[in-house]
Amino acid sequence: MLYYLFKYLESLNIPGAGVFEYISFRSAAAVITSLLISLLLGKKIIKYLQRKQIGEVVRELGLHEQFKKEGTPSMGGLIILASIVIPTLLFARLDNIYVILMLVTTVWLGFIGFIDDYIKIFKKNKKGLAGKFKVIGQVVLGLIVGLTLLFSDQAVVRELSRVDDLSSIEARDYLEAGIVDDSGRIITRDVKSTVTTIPFVKDNEFDYSWLVPFVSEENRQTYGWIVFVIVIIFIVTAVSNSANLTDGLDGLATGTSSIIGVTLGLLAYVSGNIIYADYLNIMYIPFTGELVIFASAFVGATIGFLWYNSYPAQVFMGDTGSLAIGGIIAVLAIVIRKELLIPILCGIFFAESLSVMIQVSWFRRTRRKTGIGKRIFLMAPLHHHYQLKGFTEPKIVTRFWIVAIILAVLSVVTLKTR
């Protein structure tokens, strides 16, 4: 909103109004504002939750000191949501389709998580919202993201093409409208594309239409989009649920998410800047630069929330926060075409969810064969395994953060390591 106000003031030749044109300035303003909102508003929300006795109901897991968390205010994800949405509305361009998508993702999954927390706390139902309804909500969001990328005029990637590879009609049209290099043989064009980025590979682009080679050439792009949308649905569902599983220790999901948010913000900046994209030889995606403002608000919100969520936590984010931050990370990675980096960048989330899948599948398999179910881990998700091994909660969280930082650095290094 402020962007448009200062745009108007700039047209009146008001000195200094043009500073809002710079993404770097608006990003700095967004991170500071989100920090202030989470710190100041957070304190009031926590007191309100305490006054209304909106506290965590702890299940018996056999963990050391677990019942000390009983009654700690939950639904603190509301702090994160407010600290993301308000700065984004203030400082981002609201005509940008990617910003709109991120706001929809935040509110949509935050609402689903809120319903889950409401059922657990107010209806005294420890199971919360039925899993199938959560999945349906995540699938619907995945469809919204996929179809938006397909139909929105802003959702394009800039592609290099040799004039010789185009038909005569295409060559004429693109030579008139495109940008031709000094040789006069290579042009750039903004196209709808199912192309994404593969890490660590020199020719680092992968087209989802390659997964349907049995389809005729004229229909392959259509089927490629179908595959892409299915992949988007899977990623949104998987990452959102993985973040939810990771939110089991004080500050673990929050700190890890802020590290991931910084990395995605950096990747969004270079992907949306034609100079850096050309220098790094990565895919240039027009209009994604505005996502840096959203990423900045996300980082500020998670760090501000960590002030209250670090050990010993004064508030838990609940599903209101964990489902939302997982979905935000997934959609942000998808729109900048870095979704194949998720197993590396979100390695903590990946390990947590993988530990649960391994534990459950191995238990069922051994019970089916021998009648007695066996476990690989002392307990899943993975952080509980280390708790039962005797590690203190702050040590586990700190070491997971260190691993998350290493994975974030590795993800950034993929920009040049090909």
C-alpha cells in the first residue's frame, strides 16, 4: 500500500519518495516492521492466550520434562501470520501475482491450522482436524498455485532461443518483439514454461514435459503442465506436513524456517534480477524480485517469534503456524523454480518426515512378519529419538540449526557449482 502512496508522491516531485522503488529498501523496511510486530504484538497475544487459558495439551510420550510444557499458550502462529501479512501489504506491490500467491498461501494454510488448533484446544479433541481435511486443503492450494502459474500472464520465464531453431513466422515475430544479441542470432522471449532448475548440473534446466516422452510433440507441453501441477500439489503437501512434524521442540521449526527463508529470499533476488541471473547463468524469472519483500517479512516474523518460542518456550506456534510456514517455503521455492533444491535446503524437514515414514513402515512390516512390531528409532520424529538418547532440548535444537545453516550454504553454492 505504501508503495503506491510513495509512487504518487514521487509523481509530485516530493524529495525522497523515489526510495520506495528500490526492492532493497522495501525489504529492509519489511523485515524491521515484521520484527517489531512479532515482538510487540506477540507479547499482547501471549497474555491474551494465557488469560483465556488457551494452552497446549501434552500427550504422554515418555519424554523427560514433557509435562512442564502443559498449559503453555498455543496458537502463537497468529503472531507469525500477522507479522508476515501486514508488512507485505504495506511494502510489496500488490499487483504482483507472486505476492498475491504468497499471501493466499499464508492465509489459506494458516486458516486450516487455526481450525485444527481450535478443535484441539476448545473442543478438547486431541486429534484435531481430521487428516483428510488437511490434505484436501493442501491439495486445493497446490491446484491454485499450479493453475495460477499456468494461466497468469505474469508467471513466465525468460528463455534464450536461437533464431535458426524457430519457425520463420516465430523468428519474424520474436525478432520484432524480442531482444537480439550482438550476433543477431539469439533472442530472448518470455514464455509459459514447465522448466525448472536442477542443482549441481552444468546444463541445469529440467523440463517436466520430458517425463511424458510417449505423448505426441504437439500435446507434450499440455501433459507437461499436468505433471508439473501434480508435482506442485505433492511438494506443498509434503513440505507443509514436514514443517508440522518438525515443530516438536522449542524453537526448532521456527529457527530452521528462518534460515530457509533467508536462503529463498536470496535465490528470489538473483532469479528476479536480470543482471545477476545472467552472471550466474541461472533462469531469469520476471517479477519475482518482489518476493524478496515477502521473504524478508517471513524471516523477520520467524526471528521475532523465536524471541518467545526459544527454550523454554513462552508460546507454541501450533498448527496455525507450522502448516503455514511449511506451505510458504514450498510455494516460494516452486515459483522461483528451485523446488528440486528442497531435499537439500529443507533437509531438516526432510529427515524428520523420513524418520516417521521409516519408523511406521518398518514397524508394520516386522509386525506382519513376526507378530511383534520393531522400531529403528527410539521414537519418531527424529528429534524425539535424540531426546530419548539423553540429549538436552537446547542442544538438539542448536545442532539442528547448525545442520540447517550448512544445508542453506550448500544450496546457495549450487548457483555456481555445476
